Amino acid sequence: MGNNYNIQFNPEEPSKESIQKHMDFDALLQRFEAEQPPKSKARVRQLYLWGGAIAAAVAAILIVIGIGQSPASSVDEAAYFQAQAFVNPPLEQIKPTFASYSVNTNQGGVYEYETGSRLVVPAEAFMDDYGKLIEGEVAIHYREMHDYVDFFLSGIPMSYDSAGVRYNLESAGMVEIFAEQNGQRVRMAPGKSIDVELVATINVPNLNIPPKYNIYKLDTEARNWEYQDIDRIQLLDETVLEESDPLYEAKQTYLSTLAQIEQRIEEALGTQEMTAEPEAPRAPQAYDKNYPTLELDFLESVLQGNQQALLQLKEQYGDVIWQIAPSSPAYDERAFEVVWQSASLEPLQNDEFKLTLMHEDTQVPLHVRPVLMGAEYEQAMALHQDQLAAYEKELAAWNARLAEQRTALEATMQAERKAAKETYDAAIASINNQTADARFQRKIVNRFQAKSFGIWNCDRPIAPDYQEVEATFSDNTGKAFNQKTGYLVDKKKNTIFRFLATDGATVPFDANSENMLWVVTDDNQIAIYKPEAFKRINQKKGSHNFELQRIDRKVEDEQDIREMLEF
Amino acid sequence: MSVPNRTVSTEDMQEEWLEIQAAQREPARFRPLYNRYYDPIFRFVFRRTADESLTADICSQVFLKAMQRLPKYEFKGVPFSAWLYRIASNEVAQHFRNSQKNRVVSIEEKDFSDMMDEVNEPQNELSREQLLQALDQLKEADLQLIELRFFEQRPFKEIADIVGITESNAKVKTYRILERLKKKLTQ
């Protein structure tokens, strides 16, 4: 009928029964499940170049690895983890510990965690499920996870899928935040966010350049991490050195050399030559008829007994008039009729002085200043203009000289820093310990905005060089482990690799690092494959039985786990 | 809950939100929502296709997308049906874009007659033809408002929820379109 729409009059609508014939929720559900994206990569023993949007997010091309199974068993691994809760703490008896803060919702507030981290909560930040703003007190619950033991106990996966490819994430700190009122969870109001300043210690390849990390939030519905933002990392002053570090002495020497270089820079910058800035001439001040003047012999009477100060002031100001300054404290004019026993004069800023008139029981503080009248002022002003021009010229020359000196100093110090780094590199090369980590530990603050409650991670994809072997797993009695969650940690990377430990699994690891692998046994004990055992793996053989040592000890709390998994 | 009224009470919306949350946790629990809204969504789509088989296909796609997007659904004080109508409206538009055919606008004779009164047109063949031509020239968004209000008799509150604007904005926009139609018809 028309050119743009097909207008139809009185179309016969289908009957209710006819519509119902088209209803088939089971078919819809089946289709929905079939179209759900796969949760892990089918084929895992591959290297990928990470491109597109994710690469843009991290501003780098990253090599990403898959971990886990041979092609035949990889589907099993996907199904194995799919059947579990996405966040799946391995030891039920160890409950996470949260710090709780009571927040007045009308005011918000700043809350500090035991690590020095801070949460900045805005006012009116919470709403209920129905979008209604919450008033009164709300309890914010907060915890931090920093290392492989925290990640292990939390059961939070440290890998994420993007376009069907699985990546591993290295963390610079992870937090979980939620809020409750009267035991009921509340939500973040639209447009509100909590500013998180997460203090952590991370390995940095370069002492003074913050490494690049991103912010991800765990989406427990989609079972994946969602990129949120760039992590705004700030390096704190503190560099952490541990005596157990095999490179401790080399690192300490390097840091000490750098500190000496910095000290020399400070000293050099502090020398008279560098800092003796020319002094600007002071402009003469004009007489103001609204303020009383002081007697001509005012200086003599005030400074009697202090000939040096008197001479200095006379030389500076000659026979000028002294006047009460506009900035002076309020005074009673009868003070000028009193014969004062003594007085003192102290310089203030802007050519003003504090004059204190003293009697037995009374003191009157006044601000006074030297001023000129009429032609004398005009002459002084003309002289001042000349002095000012000379001063500006001298200042420009001084600045140029200073810049030149600083450039030369920085070049020298840069060369010294470079030499110190070369000495450090040579020292660690001679230490013949390939598994030691030459990076430094530095304290940092991760800064980000949590726009909703849940689990937030400051992390980045990692690009490990690794070798792998086809694995079987057993305990020290020869009893096989199959269909168990395996955990693998590389000491150089702050993450945990979770995989299906079963016959035929491939275990990727960096032979140039220290690695540890473990499973939780059926009776809730830990069975470990230790770093020294990793060193004995013959990679050329291509297959290996990981004979895990059962630790015959009851696991009751986090400390137990830390002691068992320490390396 | 029974088949929803055209405007939904806050209590009903809150009760329904519990069902939605259950479905967010477990997709199989989307069934009661599907059963409740299949019929109205089907009729909504049918009025824009006039083809039962095509409508069934589009409905299937509407509910699939609803399930896929459900984890991100947040309660904002608007009936769940409005969210479904919006998905349906987009799916219909997508279908007609892909097929490069004109989408259907279904009008009951009586509703059209009422609309002629609304724009002060005499009830004769010439005026009728002129109004149809004027409607045909409307932009999709404008026609949708006229359609929802005059050809489907929906209250402004529901129209606002479906289109994603405030109720007063829906009223203002609708009457401005009417004014434009009147002006066009008097030229």
C-alpha cells in the first residue's frame, strides 16, 4: 500500500491455541545450551599471537599459552571444570577472612585495610535489588589476595577465555568486595564506584618504571574475567629485599650503589653554586596617609644596645619614614602617648617588621614598614626599575647556568646508573643460579574504581617460556591420581595454573624457574611434587610420572597450607 | 502470577524480579517467564509481520536472546515485559532490514477511524488515503509510538517502558507527531 510500510487492515490474529502450538521451552533451552560459548580451548598445546581488541587493551603483543591436556583429553578438562562451581575453594574448612567496615551511607568514608590499602566510599553509593537508594549503615566486607596460596585457597580461576582461547593471568593483587545491610546483600548505585588503592608487592624488571597491568572483574555468570580498565600503578619508595633470595647480596650492592648515586645528585643540587638564586630587588613603598607614622629617631630608640642591627637597617633604609602597616594587628591609639620601657623589632615578609612595644605588664605588637613620600618615592621607584631590569637579566643567566649544570650532572649520574646495572647483571650472571629471579620486589599501589561488587583483579597475561611433558600422577605408594584438580605454581610468576590432573595430561613448566605442583587428595590432604623433583624431570623423554608426596598432616587453617606449600 | 496487565504494579515487578534472579542463576528456571510472555510477544511480533510462521521464528530468536542476555539484566523499576518487547522490536526491525521488505503495520478499522477523529479529518475516502500516506512517511521511531498508542491501545506508561523514555516524554512525542500529521493533512 505504501512505499515504506506494509499497512494491513484487520489482520486475523492467530488464536491462543494456535500460538501455544509454537511454544517449546525445552527446545529453546537446548538451543540456548548448545549456543553457549565453550569455556576452554579445545586444543591446548599451541602458541598464539594475541591480537585485536585484547591486544589493544594491554597495548602489547603477548604470547599466550594453553595449559592442560592432550587434544584427546582437553574436552574432558573443559567438561570437568564446567561441572564445578566457577569459584571453587578446594578446602572447605578454610573460610575466607574479610575485614568489615561500617559505612554511613549519607556520608561515605575512607577505610584502611591492614596492608595499608584504602577504600574510598562515596555518599549514597548503595541501592537494593529494586533500585531503591539505601540509607543508614551498610557493612562493607573486603579481602585481599596477593599470592599463589591466596589464589589456591580462594578457588578463583586465574585463567580467562577470549574468543575461545584460554589465557593465564599474573596478578598484582586481587580483592573481593561486597556490602550488606541487615545481612542482605546490597548493590552499588548507578554512577557510583568505590576507589580502591590496593597496596601490593610485585616483581619489577626495572626499578623505577611501573609495569603495565590491567583491571579485570570476575563475571561468575559468564564464567570469565571481564576487562575493565588500565591499572594505574604507583611505585612506592620501598624496595623489598629478602635474605633468603640467592641474589640478595648482589641486589643489596646494586641498590646501595643506586642510593649513593641519588645521594650525590641531591648533594650536588644542594650546593651553593646550584642554588644561589639572585635576589629580587624590593620595590619602595609609598606613604599612606591613612596610617600613623613613627618618630624619626624610631630606629635609635628601638634598637638601642644593638648597634649592628641599627647600622644595618640605617644603611638599608636611610632616613625613610616609618609607618604602621595595613597588616598591623588592631591597636589602641593611646599607645602612642605611653612612654614604653623597651621595644623589639623583627623582620617580617614584604619589607614589614614586627614592632613590639613593652611595658612591665603589657606588650603591644604592631606591624611597621619603611615608606617614602612624594619626589623621594618617585626617585626610588625609578631606581628600582633599573635594578629590576638588571635582576631579570641576571636571573635568566643563572637559570641557563643551572640547567646546563643539571644536564651535565644527570648525564654523569645516568652513566653511573648504567654502570651499576652492568655490574649487577655481571654479578648475577656469575652466581650460576638459573632459577633465581633477577627482578626486584617493589611495593606498589594499584588504583582503580570498583563500579560494582565482586572480585576485582589487577593482572596481565603472562608469556612464559615453557617445556611440557605428558603426565601421569601418583602418590608415593604408587596409587594413581586421576580426575583431580592439579595446581602448578612457577615461583617467577604470581599466578596459579589449574588443570585436570589425569593420565595423559600435559604439564607445561619453565625448567629455568622453580616449580611446584600439588593436588588435594580425597581425604583433604595435600600431595606435592616439589621443586627439586621438577629439576629431575627428563624432558627429552616426553613423558613423566609425577610421584606426589602426601603430606601426612591435617589441614586446619591457612597457616598450615602456607607451611606446606612454601618454596 | 497471571498474564500481566498492561501496567504492572511495583509488587508484581518485585515478585517477578525474584523469578528473573532465579533464571539468572539457572537458565532452566526461565520457563515460567517464557510461559507468561510467549503469547503477548507472539501477538506483538505478529502485528508487525502478519505471518504466523515467521512470527514463530522471530519469537524463538527473541526468547533465545533474552536468555543469553539475562545474566546482565538489572532491575530498574520497569516491567520485564518492556525489556522483551524491546528485544522483539529489534528482532523485527532486523528481519525486515535483512529481507529488504517493508515491515507490516497492522491496523484495526475502528482504531484507524478513531485516529482520523484525533487528527480532525472527515471520515471519507480521500482523507483516509491522505492519512495513510502521511503515516507511511513517518520515521520508524515515530510510527512505533503511533502504533503502540493508537493501534495497540497501550497506556503511555507502557509505551514509555518499551521505548525506553519517560512517560511524559512519550506523551509529548506522540502529540507532536499528531500535530505534524494534522499539519501535513491540512496542506
